[in-house]
Amino acid sequence: MMYSVKELYRPETLTDALAYMAEHPDARPIAGGTDILVSMRKKKPEDVLLVGLQNLQELRGIRRRDDGTVEIGAYNTFTDLANSPIIAESVPMLRTAALAMGGPQIQNAATIGGNVCNGATSADSAPGLFARGAILVLRSAAGERRVPITEFYDGPGRVKRQSGEILVSIELPAYSAAHYGDCYIKFSTRKAMDLALIGCAASCGVAEDGTISDIGIALGVAAPTPIRAVEAENFLKGKRLTADMLEEVGNLALANAKPRDSWRASKAYREQIIRTLARRAVRAAYEMAGGVL
Amino acid sequence: MQTIHIKINGKDWTGPVEDGETLVDMIRYRLGLTGTKRGCEVGECGACTVLIDGVPNASCMWLAALADGKSITTIEGLTNEDGTLSPIQQAFIDAGAVQCGFCTPGMILSAYALLKRNPHPTREEIKVALSGNMCRCATYEQVMEAVERASDLLAAAVVEKE
Amino acid sequence: MDKHFVVGQPVERVDAYDKVTGKATYVGDMKFDHLLQGKILRSPYAHAIVKSIDTSKAKALPGVRAVLTYDDVPHIPFTPCGHPLPFDSPLDSLIFEKEVRYVGDTVAAVAADTKEIAEKAISLIDVEYEELPFLLKDEDILAEGAMEIHKDSKNIIGETFTEYGDVEAGLRDADIVVEDEYRSPIVTHAQIETHISIVDIDNHTGKLTFYVSNQVPTIMRERLAYILGLPRRMVRIVKMTVGGGFGGKQEPVYEFINAVLAQACHCPVMLELTREENLSCTRTRPSHYFKLRTGVTKDGKITTRDLYTIRNNGAYASHGHSVVLNEYGQFEGLYPCPNTRFDGKTIYSNQLIGAAMRAYGMPQYCIANESHIDHIARTLGMDPLDFRLKNLYKQGDKRNFGNYYSDHTCGMPQVLEEGLKRIGYREFRENPPADDGPIKYGIGMALSTYQACVFPFSCEMSGARLMLQDDASATLFINCTEIGQGTDTVMAQIAAETLGVPFEWISVVEGDTDLCPADMGAYASRQTYVTGQAVKKATLQCKEQLLERAGVMLERPAEELDTRMGKVIEKATGKELIDMPKVAENMIYHLTEGGTCGYEAGFIPVENVLEYMGSFAKVAVDTETGKVEVLKLVTCMDCGNLINPQTAMGQLTGGSIMSFGFGMMEQVLIDPKTGRVLNDTLLDYKIPTFADVPDIDAQFIHTYDPAGAYGNKALGEPPNITPAAAIHNAVYDAIGVNIPTNPLTPERVYEAIASAKQGKEA
């Protein structure tokens, strides 16, 4: 396949990349390439300008700051996420998500930054990042912008990345509770090489007495963009989880969802899966944080 | 057009590629290494799997220019110069893990990379590591056995060396 | 049964080394000096008239070498169906259509210097279409006064009706009549290598050489010459390594298009389909509808069986109705009874084309029939196993349908015994596992028969030529088609066994119509059964000539001699007398008696036999999501004696997994509003990945059938029949609902559970 690429620019530094993007407002960043090439093959745009992000060290690395914030460089492949001890300790659901995405070849190339900027509601990284209230750090020649991920998605396949901007890193604010647990469940027909029919993430901070101090519940493919299940979160905050409450968690998760009928699944079925996954993910996150039902 | 430098199957290669050229086409047409197959062009079948710095990648999902500076291994790179086979290739033959053969090069490379990083994988680990390589003949049972055999062969070779 | 030396050995496949090193040459790997790339312009509408085509912009594009439309090519109506002569399908197809009948139908084609230019040129062709109404559903297609998709066809491709006994009386007199409807989805082969060919032209003679990825070289030669209006001598088919066939490459699919492009450009043209084309406009196993009615006595004896089936074959007939005839042949394979009726119809519709796919109608018939059998058993309050045991065919029983099958061997009792033991059927029934929260468990089985070739319905000719070399090695020339199933290896084993030489002494030249004798090709699981006999026949003649010379050299009557693993031996004692290479050398280099030794033989079977198979599955169903986990899948297979146990096992486990995909996840979805295929990628057309494969236990049941060259029956397709049906019945067992379709997607299973619950509550 020969794509119609006018120039593939390969900058060595972020500054260099941002300067090029400022000069060429149409230029599109390319990281792992696994989304952009698929889209180019379908839409056949001509004379595309691409900026390869491979060499930008500023986009690499996964760090945990002293305050517990986890900072994930945008150019981390899903394999990087899966292999990171920081992720395994601090946000294990992102490891689950990384290993659930596509297959090994795609995990080895696709980046978390690309996954976010592609704007798909089915993005496997999204529910976890939404649940944890991730902050996106975007840079352009003009400066830096910090955007909560919950405000970044703009519709199916659309995000509020402005022309000239590159997503540099993703920050996950720390949970202060004594105990932490989380869970991502991807529901799909196949066990690999598949899209989520529904994805659900729950993260949970649990105090010594078993009450829930922090809670994030997020859903993929439940609406045109990933969403937080705010009502279910509000219901759980400050409470000890009991088996009886789970039914309500499932129902409340639906309150924020707007699943649609498509040939991949009906609305009614997606609703059933949302209810079921929300129950299961919350329970698993709570139990992982030491909570006992 | 840009000039890139890569290591292909251990040998240095410097040459021009188009900016929009995919790695799989570069490998097949510029380098003439047609053991790398093309099955979907969108990273969904695994037939074009090559190792980039030792890691399995879908070469249809890479622009060739982005592989600049990388070391690439294709199926041709696993065969010794005298034509003898690497343990994983031999194991594929011995286990009957070859049918139509179109997925075989990619499958072998994924298996090779798995054994490099995990010399004694469990069945579950094999399934996961090879889940990006579709085989419509569904030779999966035999591939599983081949990976296990190769694991034993490699372990025996290590013992022998020691 | 004599002792075999090469047959029965898991020898290394003759193509294995090339395939593990990347040296095997598929069509796309061939190198030509100036190879043009072809591309097809396809209809965006399910049904339309092509009013006008303007190719001027496309022709003006630099790098474009030819743009061809209806007006530029022959208009000889043909059927692509890859069956031997005479034509047994309607001649309803053209190279390019003026009336397009499905989304993807061929309108025009381009040859250009590169694929990208060809693609661009396609987008520059302006076509004016007049859209017409289109038909997808059986009931609309068969409605009184329905639009005819092909003129004067009444939308019928073929009909078969046969009745034995008196079915209406049988149903009336039965204690209980159980009725079921079943509909299977459209599925497709999804070969990892998409359809591809290169057509080269000899500009002096005009002779075309087709380098193809195809299962039927002999038939391709006849059919492509016909389509192009050429004498057959002007067509040569060279079959390259094939990256998967499964029936989807058992006919010319688009090769005639690069042929006309090559003729127009006077140079070779490649046509490689994209994955999307492969999934949305090649060939399918189309949707089948079944209505089954069975009359039984109170104590569980089947007295009457009635089947009505519709095959919705799509826009052109291709294999169409002959697939229904295959279901017809196996209708009474397992459950013969006095009153039987088979009523089958094959119809046109405005969707992609149905053709052959591994096991030719049986995978869908098996789920329909075997789930029906379970339903009857449950209605009677009997265990499905006991009900089957009461009605199963036993050797010597009479069949109405399929009365032409020989009855030398029947491994069904052992299939059952072994399968039930391996799945733990009786233990499960005696001690059923308790529900685990929302998880329910179930167990099920499915049985089937399958033929070994298409005798007596269609020409069953296979040829083979063995050329003895001066060292008693030999070259085997066949057009029996290696498509991954291992036939080159198996035929070499048969030649080696028959000649009495080590396996390594045989080399195979295969798949070239200028070099190799005619053979009907890779379908119907026929090759080991039919070509195997041709190879044996040709080889025996070589052996006879060699022994005659050995007799002269040893001064003994040839009748006293035999061969074994490269030696001439004394037949009576097995004593080694002389090396075969010495004899072979003498045969050629003898001063006065020198000559060549090569024989060609054609073989036509005089009987057909049945394989017997069964699958047994255990599943866990998550009742909150409908997700099914196959915990274990056992398949037992009686396909006669195995020529190569290793390649045979590849077919058995591979076929089982392919069937698992059919039962659990595969379906081509068509937008009812446009007729367009919705899921034309491997992301959305879901074939099983490595991670999905359940715990498979595959076993061969040994029989030695005298009809085969070395006790063999047939194997390629049978493994693809019963697994999906066994899983279906296990799910039925777990949730108590017989879902009347496949695949058993989580959504479908959940809906079945939910509506059953609602039904109970109501």
C-alpha cells in the first residue's frame, strides 16, 4: 500500500515538532499509526502531511510523582503500559485494558495518546482514564493546555485537540483513601482482535471502615463518547458496598448511558451489559480494595 | 522520498523509501522478501507480522520511513545461511503446524518472539501471544504443540551449551 | 490388510520446508518484469441497470493501460460453478453485467501501472445507474408475482422433491409430531490469502497462462476458455501455492477479468482482491432455511421424517442447487425410517453469491437436524443419547435416500463410545454440575455422515502420471490440488507405498494443465478417495514393468517378485534380491532393451462410501450476558485408514475450530435497506483467533475401507460438520431453549434466556 503522503516529517524534539505543526496547520501527528493508517486507507485523503512522534523523548516514560499522581507519556504503547510496574501497582485496570486491546502486534505499536486522540468511544484505555479523572496535557507552539479527559471527547471519532497541538502526557490524580482497587471489563465477542461491545471501568478508594471515599465508574460504547456513570458514583460515595446495592448500581449506571441500536448490538442488549458490567466491575474494584460484601 | 537505514535480518540496508510507503510493501517489493505476507492491510490478520527490534508488529501498520534506525527480522532471517532451520521452524514442521502456510511466517515470528522473552510459556500464554495471528485453517492446536516443542528444543540446546 | 511402510506414517509434508522458510511461492510472490495491476469497478447498488459509462477521465489518467466495460468483452453467458462438464447450473453470469444484481457486481475494470493508479482510475469512471427494487428475503423472493432477478427464472435456481412411503399418513399416524424451523446465516471462507491471480499472455499465439490461487485447475481451463470464447488449447492454468480455499476458490471468481485486461494490454496483469472484496463480493455459504417435521412413536421410534429447505443463493446460481442435493444425499445418513420426504429449493436474491464451502450444506443441515433430534428427545422425556441410540442407522439397515452408498465400514458405534467417554456424558447426566451464580452448564452431542466423493451424481475422474527415473525414484504428475490440506504429501505416500520405495524418492509436480493429467480437483473431500486410486493405478503399472525387468535380470519369473522400500524382494519370503535403483538404471541404460517407464492412469470410482463422525461439547453459559464458554469439544471421526495421521489431524482439529467459528461468531451481515455487506473486515467478520480456541480433543476411529486405495475414506470436509451442532445442543441443554439459528452470539443467547424467562412468568 502506498498512501498519498506529501511529507512524513520526523522531528527530533517536541519543540521542533510543535514548530512544524504551527507552520502546517493541516499536519497530523502519527504515533503507532494503527488508527490513522486504517482511516487513510478508508478515506483516501491525498497529499497528507504527517508528523512522526517516534523520536520525541518528551512523550515517553511513565512516572509516579511524590503526591501519587501517575504521569503517563502519550507515546507509551499498550505493551509499555502492560509492562509498567507503576501501572500494575497504581492503576492495574489500565494493564487489563492494554492487554485487551487488539492483539499483540497492535499493542506493540498503538499508543495511549493515539488511542485517546482518535476519539473512539470503544477505546480500551478510555473507561479507565475516565474513571480516574485523567487530565490531558496538550502542547502547542503557543503553550500548554490541561484538559480533563471527560471534557476532551467531542463526539464519535472527534476530540477537542486543536490544530497545532500534540498530546504530551496523561495525568491520573492520586486517590487519598487507605486502600485502592480498580477493574476494567471489556465485553466483546472474541477474546482478542475485537472491539468492546461495552467496556466498563471502576476505581474505588476504600477507607479502613470499608466505606467508599473515592469512586469512578466509566463506560465505553455506552454513548457516542466514553462517559462517567455519575449517578451510580454518587449513590456509592461514602457507603459500604453490600450485595443488595449492586442491583441499584447497575440501574444507575444506565441513567447516564445512551447506548444505541446498531448492527453490532441492540440498545436493549447493550443496556443489559451495562447493568451487568457495572455491577461486576464495582464489586471487583471494591473487593480488590479490601472491601467485603 | 527519504533515505532510511535499517538492519534487515542482521544486515545493514540503506535506501530510499516513499513517505507513504508501508513497511510490508517495502519488505516485499524493495527488498524482495516475499515470505512476509499481506492479508488485510489494516492490522487485523497478522499475516504481515515482522519483528521490529525483536517485537512482533504488523508491517502493514508501519510506514517504512518510521522504521528508520530499527532492526527488522522477517521469516527469511530465521533460516540459517546454509538453509538449516531455527528450532521454532523445525518445531512447526515436526508438530504438523503447517497447512496452507499463508499465516505461517507471521505465526512463526510471533512464536519466536514469545520464546525469546518467555522460554517456557504456558498454554494460556501461547494463546495470548499468538492471538494476533489468524489462521483460517485453524492449525492452532498444532502451533501450540510446535511452540511447546521448540521451547523444549531450546532448553535442551541451553543445557548442551552449558 | 497388508502391512504398510509409508502409508500411515506421519511423514514430513513435501511443502513444509518452503512454508516455514517463506520460500513457498503464492501468486502474489511471483516476479514479472512488467506486471500491471487490475482493479474492478463494482456496483454500489443491490439491483440496478447500468445506463451509461463514461471512462474518458479514467483513460486519461497517466499510468492507466486499459479500461474495459461490457462493450469491450465477450458476452457469453456462463456459470462459474466449478463442477465437471456438463454444465449443471444456469448460465446466468457475464464478465461485466449491464444489469447489476448485488452490491459488488462487476461493472468495469482497469489495468494500470500500480494498484494506486488503478484504484484512482476506478474512482474516475462515471456510471449512470437506474436503481431497481431488490429482494433479499425468502418470502419476498418466492411471493406470487415477485420481480424476477433473472428473466424467466421465477427466482428459482433448482428444485428437488422426493418422497418415500407416505409422509402425510406417517405424520397423521404418529403418536407425536415435533416441528422445528432453523435458519443459518451467510458465512464466508475468509481465506487469509485473498483471491488473487496473474494472467500472462503469449503475444505470438494469444495463449493465456493463468497463475491462480484455486482448487480446480482442470475445470478452470475448460471454464475460462468457455467464458473468454477461446479454444481450450489457448488456456493454461498454473496453480501456485494456495493460501486457503475451503470451497471459495472452487471456480473462476474474477480470473476472467484480468484475462481480458491482459488481452487488451498485451502484458501480464495481476488482480488481487482487497480484504473487503474477499469478504463482501466473492463467495459464501449462503443462508439456508429448514423446516423439519418428525413423527415418532411414544416409545421413541422415528416413523416419519419431512424436510423442507430453501437455500437463498444470492445473485447468481454458481454451485446453488447442488449443495441442496448434498443435503439430500445425507438426509437419511443416520436416521432412516419408512416415510421420508425431502423438498428443497434454491433461489436467487440480490446479495453476494453462494457457492461451495467446506462440507457443502452439511454444517447448517447438521445444526438444524441435530437440534431437532434433541428437541424430539426432550419432548418425549428421553435423554438425547437414548433417543439417538434407538434410531441410529446400523450397518445393514436400509436407507431410502442415499441407497447408493456402499456399506463396507461404519464406525459410528465406536464414535459414540469414544466420544461419550471423553466428554464424560454419563457422569454429567448422573451428576449434573450445580449452577455457579449466573453460570449454567450444559452438555450436548451431534452426529453426522458424509460422502467420500460425488459419485454417482457427477463426473468423478482423476488422473495421475508416474514417471520412473533411472534410480527408481519417481516423479508424480497430478492436478489433484494441494490447498493446504496435504494432498501432495498424501499422494506421494500412496505412490511410494505402491511402488515400494521410501517416501523421499517421490517428487510431486502438481497443478499445471499443460503438464499434469486431468483431475476434477479439490472438493467433495474426494481427492484421497479418487485421486489416491489413480495414483495407485499408474504406479502399479510402473511397478509391474520394473518387476519384469528385475525378473529378466534375476532370471526369475516376475510373478515371484515384489518390492519393499527400495529393494526387489522374493514375494514368498521377503528376502531382498536386488536394489531397485539397479533395476531402474538397467531399464533406461540397457544397450538393446533400454526405454522409459512412465504410466498415466485415469480413475473413476464405482462406489461411494460414508464417513461417520460425532462431536460432544460441554459449555458454561453466563445467563446475565448470554456469553457461552465452550469448556471442552470432543470430535471423533471414522474416515477409514489414515494415509498420514499428522496431516489428517490438522484437518480434524482445524475443521473443528472452523466449525466452532460457524456456530459461535461468524455471519455476514447485510443492511436490509441497501443490500450492502456491513461487516467486510476481519475485525467485524469474526473468525476464531488463537485466544478463542476451546479445549479440543480430536480422535480418529480406525476402520479400513476396501473402497479406498489403502483403506481410506475421505476427510477434508467432515470435521467441519458436527462441532457447531454439538455446541448448539450443549447450550440448549444449559438454558433449555433451542435457538433456531446460529451463530450463538452472546446477544442471541441472552435474548433466548430472557424471552424464556418472560414466557415462564407470563
